[in-house]
Amino acid sequence: LDRSFLTLCMAASHLSAIKMQFENIPDNVYLIRGLMDEGQQIDIPDPVGLSLHAYEVCRDAVAAAIPSIIDFLKENYPKQDC
């Protein structure tokens, strides 16, 4: 976690689990949908142990968030000349 430049969680419960395991979590831990425009349900339900349909719903929710994740990365981690 300390070595990642960005950590994305699907649900608030995942973020809470991270907070319980680590004394000081870095500022770069976010909810995936927290990077999207408001009006979206924040949590992406965890499909573990559920049906294929639950996994498809999860996949679609993550896929819908990708443009916002890319925008966030471009804004906060600009390309650097090497």
C-alpha cells in the first residue's frame, strides 16, 4: 500500500478494512466511484460468492468508472519527461 501511487476500492467496506489493517493509510486511497461525478451510487457491490450476473454487474460498474479514473490520473499524475 505504501508503494502504490493509487489504490482503488470498490466499496466503503473495503476501505474500512484497509483502515483497520493499516495505522496510517496514504492519501491516495479512493473509492472507484468516488472519482465519478456525483449522482452515482458510491459502492460497487462485491460479487464474491454470488452469481455470474452479480459479477457482470460489478464488471459493468467498474468499466463505467474507467473514464473518470483516467481523467483523475491525467489530472493528478501528469506525464513526466524521462
